[in-house]
Amino acid sequence: MIKYAIIVAGGSGTRMGAPMPKQYLLLNDQPVLMHTLRKFAHAEPEVKLILVIPENDFELWGELCDKHNFQIPHHLVAGGKSRFQSVRNGLKAIEGNDGIVAIHDGVRPFVQASVINESYAVAATRGSAIAVIALKDSVRKLLDDGKSVYQERQYFRLVQTPQTFQLAKIKKAFEITELHTFTDDATVYEHQGWQVTLIAGNPENIKLTTPEDMDYASFLLSR
């Protein structure tokens, strides 16, 4: 079965406060995106990689690939105005409906190979595989009157990527008009009435969003 990976990196990275979008910032002398693409290429050597970035960044990305001698094969696709539209563009770039596709945030370069491998294996049999981790802190729910109530944390999970699906099903799911309730790919899939399957992610697989995240990323690489 053909395995695809759509790496989505369409954000502007305004919360990072950096001179360029966070996906191009250097980690250990290479842009974040290169670390992420390499993780999938090493975990699944036959994977077909699709990188979704703003079309205006194509030239910059080409220059970065030349500068860093980055030669992992991948197909560039122009992103949309939202993450939903960017993922849909990535799905449209895949011919046919046969295979398994992992959808992953470009700024999560610390996903473990074991998580990637399991996501493909589980999605092949169950239809989907969503990486999640358990909460360590206590959880409270905010109410409309300004009060809050305690929640049992064992009933909650933090959602990561990859979110991996049978290609035919996720393509059908993304045919719908975008809704504000679509916070990730799993919610789009779930909108069809299909139950998602959860798998264990890895705690280091954070989404690099703030300068503090970059400091932590540097620590992880040094370790």
C-alpha cells in the first residue's frame, strides 16, 4: 500500500516574533522543515512526501534546499488561506484514492519514528490513527458565569500530529465546506460520522510556536 505524508507549513509564525516564518528558522544549522521531512523519510523510506507552503515561499524554499544541500525528494504544493484549505490542496495533489496518508505539522520536528510507523499500521486497518498524549496537569473547565469546575484529566488527551488516514476516506471528508469547528484533520474526518482511533504520541513532539519552544528544541537536539 502506498504511503504518503502531507507536511503542512502554511503559517506566518507571528507569535514567534522572528524575521521569517517559524518553519524556516534554523535548528542545528538547518531549517525546521528539513528536520521534519527527514523524520518521515527515515521512518518510512518509501513514503511520498508532499510539502504544503505558501506559493510566495517557493523560491525561498528552493534557495534553502540549495544552500543546505537538502536532497530528500518531495513535491511542493501551494497552501490555502487556512489549514483546512492547505490540507485539501495537499490531498488534491495525490492521484487516485488508494493508500494511506499522514498529515503532519511542519513545525513538529520531534515526532518519533515509532509513532509514524504505528500511525500507518493502525490507519491501514482502522481507517484513522491520531497521535495523542495524556495530560499531566489538573484540568478545569471555564463556565459562562466566570466560575470553573474540576474535570477528571484521565478523560482527556492532548492531540498532536501525525493524523493518519485511509486516503479514500480522508479525501471524501475534505470534500465538505470548511466549518469553524474543524480544529484539525480528525474533526473533519469525524464530521462524516466516523470514529477516530487514538494512538500514543511522544511528549517531545511539540508544535514550535514561541521563542521558548525554539529554546526547548535546541535543548532536545543537543541531548
